[in-house]
Amino acid sequence: MPSAEEVKPARERILDAAAAVMREKGVANATTKAIAAAADYSEAMLYKHFADKQELFLLVLKERLPALRPALAAVGTGDLAANLATIVQQLMDYFAELFPMSVSIFSAPDLLVQHREGIARHGGLGPAAPIRMLAGYLDEERAAGRIRADADTSAAAQLLVGIAFHQGFLAAFEGNTSVTGATTLASAAVTTILAPLT
């Protein structure tokens, strides 16, 4: 009888393999040949499902890393501070997993250009995506009347994402895939930054 892994659709097996290889070797050193071999497929099969390594990377970020936006109560409902702390906590864990994968991209300028162009070609927002997501959420909460009309939601989003980014970096530096004490750290950050906004 085939194993659960063997009956997974090819796309899912390739994405699982891509995530594992990218975590182990970094995006720069994760070749499509190595990813295909880890999935037990040919490179031709990989290219049947994915255009290139950049598309694979984007899908790994979207489907194999912690969600960038958790399922929250509708805008204007639930506890605003708790909603934001949940987002910041998930961002911390997202960055902790992302660092080991992506740091190798910065090892050579031509590699970074190639990667940046590939991400743009596939409609990815790159590093700006978490800030845009969080600023959009804050804008919606402002429209709902839970944040002051004159609040700088863009600056608040940058600060909260910056905190999550740094905590994720520290976790990755220590060899961890999640941030120790993320719930407490996220709540403290949100309390500090939310106070002037409300």
C-alpha cells in the first residue's frame, strides 16, 4: 500500500520538498534539480507545475510558512489589541522561518537582482508585503472608528513589522524556528504602539 507521501499530488510533494531544501540550503543554493530529487521527481515534472524557482519560493512563503494574516473577527469587532498581537506574533514566527531560507539571496548583488526580478515577474510584493498587509488592516480599523482619524497607520505598521522582523532574526540566529515568548513580546509591542493611535 502506498504511503501518504506517495499519494500526495505532485504539486504538494514538490512544494514540501522545496520548503525542506530551501530551509536546509537557503534559496540561493536550492537548485530546481535538488528540489525535484527531494520530491522524487524529474526536473521536467517540476517545470510542469512551476515556472521557476522564484515562483516556488513565493508559494513556499504563502503555503508552507506561518500565515501572514490570521483569521480574525471582522474589522471593527473583537479586541483590537488582541487582534494586532496575534498578527505580530505570527509575523515573528514567519520571519524566524524565513531568515534561514532567504539570507543567502543577499550573498551576491547579481543573485539579489535575479531574485528580485523573478519575484516581480510572478506578482510578488517582496519584503513590503507584511507592512502593506498590516497597514491595510489598520486603515480598515480606522475606517471602523477604532483608530484615530489622524493616526499614521503606515508608521505604526512599519514599527510593528520591524519588531516582529527583529525578533524573528534573533530566533533564527539562535537556530530556532519560532520566537520564544512571542505572545508576551507581541502584546507588549502592540500596547506601546497602539496607545497613541486610539
